[in-house]
Amino acid sequence: MTTQPAAVVRSTRRRPAPTLLIGAALVLLVVLAALISFVWTPYDPVQAAPADRLQGSSAAHLMGTDRYGRDVFSGILYGARITLLVGLVAVGIALLIGTPLGILAGMRGGAVEEVSMRAADILLAFPALLVAIMFGAVFGASTTTAMLAIGIGSIPGFARVARSGTLQVMSTEYVLAAKASSQGAFRIARRHVLPNIAGMVVVQCSVSFAIAVLAEAALSFLGLGTPPPVPSWGRMLQESQQFLGTYPMLAVWPGLAIAVAVLGFNLVGDGLRDKFDPKLNGGR
Amino acid sequence: MRSNKKFGLAAAVLAGALSLTACNAGAGSSASPEAQQDSVTVALTGEPVNLDFTTTAGAAIPQALMSNVYEGLVEIDQEGKIQPLLAESWELSDDRKTYTFKLREGAKFSNGEPFTAEDVKFSIERVQSDEWVSSLKSKMDVVDAVNVLSDTEVEVVLKQPSNAWLFDMGTLVGAMFDPSGVDDLANTAIGTGPYTIEAWNRGQSIELAARDDYWGEKPGVETATLRYFADAVATTNALQSGDVDVVYNMQAPELLSSFESNDKFQVLEGTSNGEIVLSMNNKEAPFDDVRVRQAVMHAIDRQAVVDTAWNGYGTVVGGPVPPTDPYFEDLNDVYPYDPAKAKELLKEAGAENLDITFTVPTRPYATAVSEIVVSQLAEVGINAKIESAEFPAVWLDQVFTKHDYQMSVVLAVESRDVLAMFNNPDYYLGYDNSKIKDAAAKADASDEAGYAAGMKDVVRTIVDDAAADVLFIFPNIVVADAKVTGIPANSVTEALDLTNIGWK
């Protein structure tokens, strides 16, 4: 990434901020849960066992069982997979479409900028969740439509961040120098703009990831996300709704999992922002 | 002078406003303990669109009006038996085609008109006319003629003998109307029942007031209010806070445990006419093969479905007939839970490792049932993929109308609906009725004993063919203040009969 050291904004902090560490630890926890679920879960997360229904925490069932006798811990592990998958794909879509669009707008200016940024504004006017609900209603509820919808809803964020970063970079001396030496636009974008806005974009990724996780949970809660019986944290939360008075822990576990993931990605985002933001570091 | 007139008008308006407030204050004070004995508030979900069940479908209208505002010649009691109501007695001719009803004297409509044999003729013929547009009107097709013999005697001649007809006369098609009271059925309900509609606050409640000139015994309370809520959680919250006294047909059994352990409340579990039907499209592969359908029947542990999906509330009967029907029979032994047998049947049918789509309507019972069903089907090698369909619009269109589905699950609520479901090959279940068509017609035409026996055979055939898997009979759950008495726990017809509700 730092092929051109002179052009990269330096960080004056040596030690990572505590928020970054805590965030990274929480994210790692979620990633580990997802990875473990590929090789091992205590029980089959979709296998009902009516005889063992609604049990509390025990050695056999770490987080108890739900109304169908399914092991909640297995469901949480497996659910991490869905959460990460949705987050990755959604952020990936937004990153791959939004960032180039933003850079293009920032470098070209004029009509290109106007059109693409107004389009982003229009998209921004619809909350990502609303777009997702619309998608779910039209194409049917599934993990894929949820990922697509959340991804599309996150594009404007990336486009704006990339554009504002690009505008800053474009007014620096080294870009002027590059222009003067008649380097092509594509080369400038790749060698000067992209490395310099990378930090901002990474922060945007992390924050968008947190939003995507929350959106997926909300969609599944509404029955527009991952269809049953595949465990998803949002739906586990929704299914435990009626047991709030009698078995509150059923809601606590998926709620906690969602909180950990969202907090983790948000903290990482905050930590990275502190690290990259030149103003906060007293740099340039 | 002019200004005086104005003043007079203002005064009148003011006086009117004051008297309105006074009324409201009066109604509000009914919450005091003594006054409470005179009124009861019942929480329901799903408000009527209007008050006219002759043109508008939906269970909410007859639920509020039948037995309370409208009455029929007969009524269906809590055990599903036919009892006299506006008819004191009746005789059936030897050819079982002519019913002669002797009507009760002194019954009056709430508009003051006396109830006579002419009203019976008017009401029955009105069902047959174009005034009724409900699909239920076909239940009156069997009537050939209605003859008025005297003011209190009326004769109904049927085209062919029918056992189902007299039962239907106890449901909404048998409601008795007055010729002068049908002009504005959507907003005004005039019947012979013990209550009249006092007020209808749209979006909130219907208030029923007891009539002074009712022909029978006065109901237990002066005012009965039906309050409509968005969902089950809201109804139980209202009960807990004392805003309502009874929650009828509660749809969230998981919420019950806190009421069961509290002496201030009572929880009643009655039966209903609702069957949770796991439907398999009999006309499409793979469920056009009877062995595959039978495999599903063996693969599903119905008691486990009730226990997990509906907290143990509901009756497992193994067939499409609720216990309150005269031809009820416990058929649990036909398809015991036997995954090994199921696998064997699938192997025979060459349908191992089957992939199917399970279209699940967005109703609480359906989503709850679907997950356990999918898990149990997986154990015998049927991989069911859940596809949720918005209810009612999408589900009705895709499954019910276009028959574009493999497996689905829905609550069938109509009373005595076995033949409606299975004696019609164009119904969404697609069951080939050639085996039961004649037997069903014969049963309906024979005497009562022959009817029950004949229908039992019909039901047996349907179950042997595994036409659909009836998972359980939906419970009618009632949660109420412990001091409320006379709640009709069994929901046998559409009606919620408020007449016996009172306080200890």
C-alpha cells in the first residue's frame, strides 16, 4: 500500500489506541466463532430436539436451548457466519462501486461529478433498511437480496468519502507535479489518490460493516433476511420475543452477539479514524 | 334580535357539548368496582370492516354479531350439538326433506317488529338471492321452498335430504333478519338477539348493550365491549393492566405461563373448528405419489409439533375433523410417528433425498410450525426449503388460487369443512375425490346415525390417502379475570356468544 511513502499521510502514534484493540478483539471473537462453526458446532444448529426444549444454560447446552430444543450456542456460532458473509459482501459491493465512483467524481469534476454525486444523494435519501425491505418484498426474502440491498444502500457513503478525499489529494503539490509531468489520470488515481484515501476508505469499510451487521439483524428480525431454519442472530432474537417474560436469556444471547459484532466493527472504525485522521494526530 | 339568535345557537351548541361530555363521564366511570359487575370488556384481534356479513367475508363480523345481535332458528352449543333458539321445536318428515319449525312467540327485533314466520321465509330466500354475495350462501342451495303455515309455523322443503343444512342454520347463513331492517346492514344491525350495537368506535371497539325487550333470559351483563388490538402481546398487556376482562382466541401461547401461575387470572383451553393443515399438492410431483405423502405423515411427530410450536396447546387428532363434529374419530393410530417407515416408503417411491419447497404464509402459527416440520422432514431425507409468502395476499394468490406450491401450511377455520377441503378436486389441495364423492352425498342424505357413520368412512378414506397432514386442532385459548364466568371456551361456530358471560 505504501509504495510511495512521501505521499502517504504519516501517523504520529506508535501504540494503537485502546478502542482499536478492544474493537479488534471483539471482531476477532466474531470471526473465530464463524470459523469454528465450519469445523465444529456442539449440535446441529437446525436439528430440533423437542424433548430438550427451553432449557437453561448447562454443561450440555452452554446457552440453553430454544423452543424447538435447538442448541442456542450452536446457532450463535453458525449465525456469525451469516453475519460476516452479509457484512463482507455488502461492504464489498459498496466498496467496489462507491470508491471508483467517488474518485472519478473528485478527479473529473463538472458534469460527471454532478450526476454521480446527485445520484448518490438520491440513494442516500432512502435509508438502506428501506431499500432492503423493498428488495425483500419484490425479490423474496433471502440472504442474497439482503446482501445486495444493504450493499447498494451503502454505496453513497463510500462515494462521498472517496470524493472528498480525492478533492483534497488533487490540490496537493505532488499531484500537480504528476500532472505537470503529464502522467495519465488513471496512473494518478492509482499511484497518488488511492493510497492517500485508503485510510478513510478503510474506516468507512469498518463503519459500514457495523451498519450492515445491524441491518441484516433487523431484516431477519422482520422476516426479510435469512429464511428459517438457517440460524441468523436477528431471527433468533425475533423468535425469542414471545419468551421474553419466561425465558429472557433466549433473547439475551443473540442480542449480545449482535452487540459484540456491531460494537467491535464500530470501535475498529473509530480507532482507525483516530489513527488516520491527520487533524487528530496534529499532523498535516 | 339577530345577535340574540346567534347567542341562542351558541348556547345550544355549548349545551350539546356539555351533554356529550356528561355521557363520556358516565361511560368512563364504569371502571369502578360496582359498575364493573354490569359490564365486561373482551379483547380481540382483527376488527370487522363493517357489520354486514352477507356481503363481506371475514370471521370478525359474525364473531361480534351472531348469537349477540342476530339469532337463528337453531344454535350450536358448546359441544357442537344443535339446540333450539328462535324455533321452539321442529319436526322432520319421513323422507327427511321437509322441516316444520314451530317458532317462539314474543320474540321481537330490536326495531320493535315482531319475529314471525314471514321473517324466516324472507331471511332464507334472501340468502338465495343476489343480496348475499358471501361464498357461504351456497349452503342454502339445498332449500327448495319455504312455506309459511301460520305466524308461528314455517315449513322448509329441501331438494334432497341434508344433515349439514340444519347445522348450517345455526351458523351465520341462518341469521334471521327483519324485512324493514336490512337497508343499511353495513352500519346498522337489527336482530332478535339479547344485545344491540350501542356504539362502534372504528379502530377501537364495539359496544353492545343488553335489550330490555329481549324474549329470553337477560344476559349476565348490561354492557359488553369488544375491544380490538393489533396483536396478542397487546391484548395480554391490556388484561394485565385491567383494561380488559377477557382475552378471547389468544394467538401467543408462549405468553400464557405468567397467567397460569397467577390466581387473579384463569386460562381456558377450548377447541375450535380450526385445523392446522400441512398441505401437499396432490397433483404435482413428488406429492402426487401417495407413498410420499404417507411418508410425510409418518415422518412428523405431531405431538412434538404442538409442544414446540404452540407450547403444548392444541389437540392432536390425526385427521381433518375437530372433536366437536358428529363424525369425529381419533385417527392418531393410522400414521404413528415412525421415521424408519417413512424412509422405507420414500425408498419404495424412489424419492430418497427429496428436495422440496415449503411455502410458509407469514402467520405466527405457520412460521412456528414450519421450523419443526423442516427439521423432522430432514431426518427422513426430505430437504424442505422454506419460502415465506406474505399472508393473505401473496399466499392466497400463489398457493390458494394458482396452486403453485409443493407444500404449505395454513389454518383452516371454517366449521365442518372436511368436504369443502377434500370433496373438490379444484381446491388447492388437489385431492382426487372420486373415491369419496358418492359416499359423501349418501351420508348427507341418510339419517343422523347414518350421516355420522358415512362421514367417518369418508374421512377414513381421506386419511388413508394421506390427502393432507392435519397437524393439530387449533386451540381456542381464553385468558380472563378469574371472576368472569360463562365464557364460551369452545369456538364451535364463528360466533362469540356473550350472553352467558357474567361475574362471580
